[in-house]
Amino acid sequence: MSKSNIIRFPKAGPADSGPLASQPKAQTNQQTHKLKSDLTKGGRVLAAIQLWVWIVVVLVWPLLKWVISIDVFFQGIRTVYYWNDPAVHAGWTFLTHFAVLTLLTYFVSVYKPNGV
């Protein structure tokens, strides 16, 4: 049988950093841990809300896609009709509706929340 020599290194403790530095460091670690736990609770709530919104939008997406597409088409025709009327902001309205359609399409087809 072969005999091996295992050398155990001492663990670093508060004595290595000095007697004065150990007290504030412990308090800082407690504050950091509390802040992280608060952020993770808020992050979990936000992630749960985001997951449920994604599920609802995905489930109604076939119908919602048609409704929003028809609305964007109508806004496009309205933009052409009111092109020379400075009192009507039909171009910006069309761009807003088109942006919503684009973002929802991305949200449904590309984005996938954690836990799915």
C-alpha cells in the first residue's frame, strides 16, 4: 500500500484581516445579504408576473394577432388619407400601433421567460 502525504492548509479567518476590520465587515455582509434577499423577492415577483403575462398573451395570440394586424392596416390607410393634414398625427399613431404589433410578435415568438 502506498502512503500519501496530505497537507491541510489553515482556513482564513477574521484574525488574518486584523482585529479592527472584522466588525464592520460582518455588518457589511449582513446588510449586503439583506439587500440581496430583498432584491430576489422583488425579482421573483416580477418574474412571476412576467411569466403569467407571457402565458396569457401566448394563449390569445392567434386572435390578438389578427385584431392588431387589422388595426395596423386601418391606421396605415388613415395615415395615407391624412398625410397632408398637420392637425392629425396619423403617422405617429400608425408607428405606435405598428411598434406594439412588432413588440408583441417578438414577445411571443422569440422571448421565453425562465421556468418555461
